[in-house]
Amino acid sequence: MSRIRRIRSEAVAAWHSFLRRRTAVFFTFFFPVILVVIFGALVRTQPTDGGLFAEPAAYYIPGYLATVVLFTPLSRVGSEIARHRDDNRFEKLATTPLRRTEWLVAHTIVNTLIIGLASLLILGLVLLLTDATVPVSGSLVMLVPFVVLAVVLFCGFGAVLGRLADSQDGVIAASNTIALPLLFLSDTFITLEQLPGWFSPLVELSPLTYFARGVRAITYAPAVGEPSSGPLLTLTVLAAVFFVAGAYAIPRTD
Amino acid sequence: MNEAVVADAVHKTYGDTVALDGVDLAVAEGEVFGLIGPNGAGKTTLIRALTGTTSVTGEVQVLGEEPTAVDADRIGLLPQSFSPPARLTARELVDYYAGLYETARDTEAVLADVGLTETADSWYETLSGGQQRRVCVGTALVNDPDLLFLDEPTTGIDPAGRRALWDLLESLAAGGTTVVLTSHSMNEVQRLSDRVGLLQDGQLVAVGTPADLIADHGGQSRLVIGTDTDHEAADALQTAGFTAAAGASEVVVDDVSAIDIGEAVDVLSAAGISYDSLTWTEPSLEDVYLQLTGERFEGAMTPGASVVTEEPAESAAASPQPPVEGASTGGDK
């Protein structure tokens, strides 16, 4: 019970602290929205034989979701760690019963809630502003574990970045540098056929690839029927590895 | 009495910089121990060593355990330069830290202790610097710790708030809480501490009660008499057995207790010597600090407790000065 009490206390504080930072809230939701509006509604997908956005609109749902699943935890957890370090909060927390794992669990819960809401907003906008349709079936529920696992994974990744970067600016720069190529080169917005043959194996190295493939198998009609269990299993293993690495990376001493 | 804190030959270096150089320290349970020293002397590093938030060589025991193994419910810490999470009210912050412990004190009681009941619903950022520091002190008290580490607890707090906090710390100490605190306020350390340790260049160069340290290192009490007839005044006082020396329009009389001031005034009156002022200074912890750290400026004298009386430039015999009484420093302990 005391472990739950500690995690709850940390999560409630982090949730309030985030919700009251208006610019942080605004841009957390505005960033994916603007992407959907620009690419989904203004540029529009133009199914042809090649080029960017040549697939049907629903093909890009995993990409739109990836913007929040990837960017938000990376930058938020990384920045939070940098802020905690700058303000000597870890020094204080180290003398409380709160464990590093519990701290990361609490912040992962907060990120899951935020990203869950943002994902619902994105799905709604894609369906509203584009001609995308999503096959309605019970398997849509499987979106939840994919989003949760991806958030866990990138919260852990963000914690590692927060440990390695020596400032909040450093975290932002590092997370952008890592997230941007991952966003476009993980079978999200750019199909494997559009990439050089030698590059394709590298796509398999991106954790986001398994999120994109799993989500596509649920939300994109031509892909429905493809197994999502493989990507889910891979994502589970990667989430566990990154979470442990992230928890270990959270500073305890100087 | 059991020892709450033991440090034995503790060393810590940051690159080529030696932060702690063989520190030995023991703090008894229920004791209030003050750490003083110049900036960079190693005070914060020593607090971190004792709380297990930095790794050191040597041996450290806190409440009978290694710092990282001790029951966190028994420890409270206020780090230096600490800021809690943003956009939370004082009440939410105390609630937050209370939620991290198995059992915690009532939030309202903690807020009352640090004098923030009326501003409990204000965001931390909107509080004054002193109020913010009081919130931080409150977060160190939420678990009613047996051992409390406070790294410069009253920085930025106004005099009234500081005194309220001193009262609070004294009540905690009276209740048996062991307190290790650092401060640059010698008044604070002298008032609160049972014993004081002076750190310099990573070494604990002196440890003792404030009274013992002052007696050993504080120098003598001193009476400075402002007068144009300094040589005559000095001669009269020397004849009466005082250690007096003439200066530029003043006479400095060393080793004068408060009750001897009246006698010195009587000597001047009897000699028909007029004077402009009397300034009596008794040594304080600040003098100990300046003496041991070598930071005393040449010719400077700290007015630990001084009484100045002024007299019209007439014969002192016509209006003899009353003896100066009650001119002791605020060293309550």
C-alpha cells in the first residue's frame, strides 16, 4: 500500500504541475493537431504510384499517433529529470522512501494519461478532417496496449536522455535529434519501398517501427489481418528494457 | 548517549578539488550540531555525505546504518538551493512530500509550524523568497524525522520568520530530534547549536560548544572610548589596572567585562576626562569564525554585542555615565 501511496503522490503532483503549465499543455496537444491539419487536411494524401503521402489517409494513422507517443515522453521525462537535477529535487527524493522505479512509474502514468487523451484527439481529427476510415472491431481495443507500451518505452528512453544531457536545453536538442529521424524512418510516414534497399534493415532497429506496424494492423483496412502479436511482443520486450534502463539512469547521487 | 551521526576519515574529491579531507565527526542523539565555514569549505558536501547523496571514502554511519540503508522515514533533509516542483501550492507541496512516507504529520500542522497557513493555497512561485524557503523547511518536517539535516534553512527569510523558525527548531530539538544544520548566520548557529563545527578547506578545524569556541578562539571583550584626550585617558585607565592603549581620538581597553565598564567610567570621571562615546564589544562566534578562517580584516572588530552611549563634550564628572548592563550576546545555549 505504501508503494501505491508514494506513486500516487508523485503522479498527482506531476499531473497538477503539468496541467497548470499552460504553454506545455497547449503545445503538447497543438503539435500533433497541426501535423494532422497540414498533412491530412491541407496537403491531403494523393494515392499514386509513389512519393510522399501517396497512401490512403488511414495508412498514416500510426504516424500521427507516433508524434505524441514519441516526442512527448522523450522531451517531458528528459526535461523533468534535468529540472529535478537542477533544483536538487533528486537529492531530496533520495532521502525519502520513494524509489527511482516508482518515480518513473508515476511519471509514466502521467504521460500515459496525457498521450492517451492526445491520441484520442488525433484519431478524432483524422477521421473528421480526412477521408480515413478505421475498421470497427473488437481489435481496436488493442490500440491501448500499443500506446501504453510505447509510452513506457519512450519514458524510459527519455530518462536515459535526461541523465546523459547536462541541461534542459540539452535534453530538448537531443530528443529532437533522435525523435525526428525516428518519426519518419520507422515505417510511419515513409513506406519501406521509398527507402533505399540497404536502409530497410535499419528500420527494424527503430522501436517505433513495431508500434507503427502493430497500430496499422488494427487501424488500416488493407493491413487488418496481419499479425499484431509479433510487434506487440517486440514492443513489450523493448518497453521493459528501456524502462529498466531509464529507472537505473535516474540520478540518485551526484 | 548514542551517536546519531558518525563520520570517520571522510574524503571526497571533485577532480583535483578536495571537498572533504579526512573529516571525523560524531553527533549525539538529540543534539543540535551547527556546521559553519566559508563558501566552498565543504559544508554541503558533508551534508550530502551524511545523507548518502554523494559517494565518499571513509566511513559514515547515520542512526547506526550506512546512509543509503537507513530507514528513510527517520530522516529529513532540506538541501541547499532546493526548489520543489512548479505550479503547486504550499499545501499541495507539503501533501506531496507527506505522501511519500509511510506515516506523515498533518499537513495543516506543518503549514502552521512554518507560518504559512494563510498563504497555503498560493502557488510556490508566487510566494516571496522567504516564504518559499519556509515551504521547503516544511517539506523536511512532514515525516517528523528523528534526524534532520538542514542546509542553510533560513536563507532569504526575514528576521521575524527566521526567529519563528528558530523557535520551531528549538522545539524540535527539545522533543529529541537530532539536527545537523549549516548556516552563514553566526547568530543562528550560536543560538541553536549545542555544538559547532568549523569546516575550512574540507577539514573540520574546530569543534565545540559555542561558549568553548568563543573562550578559546574569540579573543577578548573590548571597550573603545571615543575621546580627544586619548593619551590622558589611557594613562588614567592603566594606572587603575586596565589594559588600555591610546589610538587616534580613542582609547581601546581590552578584556573588559560588562560589569567593569562602570569602573572604567568612574576612572575617567575621577580624572576629569570627557569622552564622546563608549562602545563595548564582547567576542562572538563570528569572531571565532573570522579568527580561525583568517578572514578577519586588519583592524576590524565585529560588534557582536555593543552598547554605545554618547556624552556631550563636557567633563564626565558633571554627568557620570551609568554602568552598562545587560550587554550580553544572544547566545542562549
